[in-house]
Amino acid sequence: MRLVSLVLCVALLAGCFGYNGSAKRWAYVGDVILIAGGGAALALDQTNKPAACEGSSCPYQSPIRGGMVAGALLVGAGLLGIIFTATRDTVKTSR
């Protein structure tokens, strides 16, 4: 979970929604980091599955664990950021 938190903080510092050309490029970088971090969280969760228990005395274990939820949220946030950044008009700023 520390890795997921770190990826989320770095992506949010980069900004997910760009308003001019330079900001859009960095927003895409942040969005890709979110998607990659979510994919890593999903992969880590799938590789660390607990062993299946057989018998009648086994406690219930949900097939949906925290890593899957965190990974899905990160991937979803990255995809939403890419769609929002791509459809947002570029603002021309003067300096």
C-alpha cells in the first residue's frame, strides 16, 4: 500500500488536468503514472493470493481484496484524467 500511496501522491503533484500545452504534457505523464501504479497494484494483488482452503472449517475470504480496489481506482483515475485532458480546450496564456 505504500507504493500505491506514493504513486498517487506523485501523480497528483504532477497534476492530472492540463490547461495549456506544457501542462497537458505533464498531465499525461501523471495519468500514465496512475495507470502504471494501478496495474502494478493489481498484479501484486494477483500474485499474492492466499492459498485456497478446503474443508468445512475454512473462514470466508472475499475474492476482492484491497489491492484490487486500489489498483482499479488508480487505473480509473488515470483513464479519466487522460479523457478529460484530451477533451479540454487549450488556454492561451500571455506572459
